[in-house]
Amino acid sequence: MSLLQLYPVTGEEISLNGAYLTLQLHKQAESGDVLIYANYISSIDGRISLFNEQSGEFEVPAAIANKRDWRLYQELAAQADVMITSARYFRQLEKGKAQDLLPVGMEPAYADLLDWRKGQGLKVQPDVVIISNSLDIPLSAIAKLQDRRFFVLTGCNACPDRVKLLKQAGIGVYVLASASVTGADVKRWLISSAYRSAYMIAGPDVHRTLICDHVLDRLFLTTHLNMLGGEQFHSVLSDRLPDPAKVYLKTLYLDQGEADNQFFAQYALQEI
């Protein structure tokens, strides 16, 4: 089934596969700059994850997770030079509770994306930068992903022993001057490392860090058309912002899939 373009208003239908590849996110940044973008799926009432009492973790609810959204998640990864994530992902991965291995997926359904990256002159897989002040990062989890380069950004109060351990494992660790990693720190490091496109797949804490310093350029938000309720949940932001972050709608699609009713929206966080 196709997607119906609602904004900009055209009334046209496009294929799901390739809908985000046409954005060419890896070519959007000017020379000496980087495009940073994030992606979430949410229910109508703003839940991106609910607390699972059995696992003791916040998890994407099965009621909103779906393969059509996951396809576009993979397309966004395919356009990234580097992915921004957190130590929490690797702690979940070690426990077998992560949603999946980092994209781009190696399953047959995503073989076209690996071919696309090759055709664009990109690496087989994006690099990964982990934002962590605690450095509570299990090396056994990182060892499960041997097909890409890893880096860690941390604050100046980081435990020296943990820094040493990560470096001994061959991970590039950058101890910043600030006590906690800021959004401005992340952007400076990305630019100094010559990255042009960075895909943030971490939780609402890292999302807020980027938005507070006005360094997030795009937000891709899938809104699944149901309501979940619940008192223990996460939304796309973890706490109040110092100032409201204005967003500008760039594209909006209605998914006409038979099993899942949802909107795919792209917002700009810098004025267009």
C-alpha cells in the first residue's frame, strides 16, 4: 500500500519503500556543517514507550511498533554517516532487551539499502557515537557489533578507570571540557570529525540535550493512530525545555497500510 502526501498538498500517492531515501539527508549539510536528525514513533497520546513491570524496562509498545515504520527507520539510518545513541541502548542489548541491533539491518528486506549506501559512496554501516557521562557501557554488548566504528563522548568528571577500559577495547573516547556532554559539544565534535549527516536514535534525555542547544535540525515523527494511556511512560522529551522549541512542518504522509493507521511527519527545528 502507498502513502498519501498531505503536506505539501499534492494529493499524490508514493511508495513506502524509498519515501525517505529521496530526502538525500547525507547531502543536505553545507560544507563544514552537519545535519542532525532524530526519529520516534508515538501514540496519539504521546507515548513512545511504556514501563514493562516484567522486564523492568521502558519499551516501545507492541501496539504501535510495526514493520512499515521500521522500514522508514532503516531508510533514515541508510543516509547517516554516524548514529548518535546512549549507553542505555548497550545495557539493554547486553540483557537481550534492546529493540533490535543497530541499523542498517542485514535482513534481506533491507539489502536494497545496503546497495544504496554503496552506490552513494558511504560506508557499509554508519559509525556510532555514544553520549554518556556515566560510561556504564558493557563492552560485551559493543562486541556484538563488529561491523562499524565506535566513539564515546563524555564529560570531564568521567571515571578515569572506565575511560582507560574503553580505550583498551579500541574505542575512541573523547573527554570534553564540560561536566556533562552538551548539544553544542556533540555538534562541534561531529563537524571536527567531518561527518555530514548524524542520526539520533537515543531516548528523550539525549533528544532534549540536542534541542536545548538548538543543534537538532530535523525530527521525524510517526504518529500511530491509537491511544495507550498509562502513568509510567516516556514522551519525545524528558523534561521541560528552557524555552519552547518551535517546529516547522516539512512533509506529512498518511500511511494507507491495511494493518497500521499512522502519519509520517518530518519537522524542521530550524526556520525554513
